[in-house]
Amino acid sequence: MKKYLTLLLLFCIYNINADDLDFVFKDIAISDSQAKTKDDAKKITENPDGWKIGGTASLTFNQVGLKNWSAGGDPSISLLGVVNGYADYKFKKHLWQNRLGIEYGTQKLKSQPIRKNSDRFEIFSKYGYAISKKWYVSVYANIRTLMTPTYEYNAAGDKVLMISKFASPMVIDGAIGMDYVPNQYFSMFLSPLASKMIIVANDSISAQDRYGANGKKFRWELGATAILSYKQEVVKNVNIQSVLRLFRDYRNGPAQNIDVDWQNTVGLKVNKFLSAAVFTHLIWDYDQLIPQFEDNVQVGTARKLQFRNVIGIGLSYNIDKVFKKEVPTEK
């Protein structure tokens, strides 16, 4: 049975519509690391002192071929790569967690040139000190940007406008607060002192005012944040992960305004090399103005609820290494 299931999934890799892969499904290793999961909670009480290093690499190839197909459609091909790495160091009550997330995808539709359809570069670092069985004093910093330019295209498939590139935008946020971890499935990080910096280094991109910097190259926000995380294997090889992040800027926007970032993943592990996932991502950001179009012509901007969902099946591989810290013995 496993043999036939594996063959079926390999067949599906070549037949998923490329339109569904405008963004790669995320393992949410970066986002989920901002609140402790089952493995994170164990590091204080069970894992040995020292380094634990590892990560996940996945590659998804998708192709749609059509010839004399009466129902119509466009042939397409896309390739998507994702790397999520971590390096954690524990010593007694101290825990230092580091995460690296990289994803990049390209797509080719019909006779059009190759386009980028996914791009992410993210670094996360967090230090925590255990003050009781369920509470930790923590501080974290997070950097998010992309690696290569992104363009808007006209109906003919020609580039008309660059809308993003490396450091445009770049979001740097951090906070100092308390982690509450009552059990291995749920955690909550609370901070009354959180900072968020938005950088749009390119002049033409900053002038478009797409990323909440009010048409400027730099914006700084000071506020409060809450991060709620849930992660559990509900049945064998099926995992649910959910991370809800809330941020309230003390200085800008109406008092009731709260930025929301909510990510959910349902993951299925088929075997050592094959996995599947359904990913959803919802964003509400008061400062982000979304371009509005009519007949491919921009007619203005508006605050809108942002949502995306992705279904992905592909090849993956995990690496986990533990380097124990030797405790000197008394002579």
C-alpha cells in the first residue's frame, strides 16, 4: 500500500496547477519559533546542554502539459525550493534559539519568460531564561526581507514596475517579555515593549507607499505584542501548527487598531522524503495600503484584509545534530 501511495504522490507533483504555488507553503519554522513548541519546551528540562543544529530542505517541481486539449488552458512549469534551519544552544537555565528561513520559486507560463513567484529571507534569534517551570524571561529579534527584485507585468507579459527587492522592504522587529508555556502544545509570549522598523531603501519603491512606511524610507513603531502558538500531532504523521501574532502601535492609528498575522499549517508526512501540507495566512495591517485596479489600471489604494492559501506536495529531507556540552568532573 505504501508503494502505491508513494507513486501516486510522485505523480501529483507533476500535476498541481502552478497558480496554486504563487507562494510556497511554509513549514513556519521561523514564525513558530517565536513561541515555544513541544521540542522547545523540552530543551530546558530534558535536552542536554550544548548545541542542537539541523533543518529541513524541500524541493517541489510542478508541470502542466497540454496538447490539443479541447477544454483549454495554459502549459506551465515551476520549481520551488525551501530551506529552514536552526541552531539552538542550551546551558542550564539559558536557552538561545536561532532560525534561518529561505524560499525561492520560479514559474514559466506558456511562451512568457520565467517569473519569480516566491521569495523570502528571514533570520530569527531569541534568548530565554527560565524563572519557573512555566515562565521564561525572553528577548527576540527578527529580520525579514527578500532576495531578488519583484515586478508587475502588463497583459503582454512585459515588466512595467519594480515593486520590491532586497531591503525594500525589510522588516526588523523585536521585543522583551515573558513566555508562558503551560504544556507541550500551547505557549503565549507577552510583551508591553515591542519595536518594529520598516525599511524601504529603494527610492522608487518607497514612493509607491505599499509597505506601511508612509512613502518614506524608514518607519519606526513602538508598541505591545502577543504571540500565541499551538502545535500538536493530532494523529500519527499529521501535525497542526497555528501561530497568531498581534501588535498594537502605541503612537499611530486608532486605539482599537491591532495588526494581525495568523498562520496555520496542516502537515502530512508520507515517508522520509515525501510530505504534503495545506497552509493559510491571514494579515490585517492598518498601515499597509493595497493597490486597487480596474481594467489593469491602478485607480487607488485601500486597507484590505490579506489572505492566501497554498496546497503543496514535494520532496523534503530533515537533518538533526546534537553536540553535547561536556560538564567537567571534579577531581
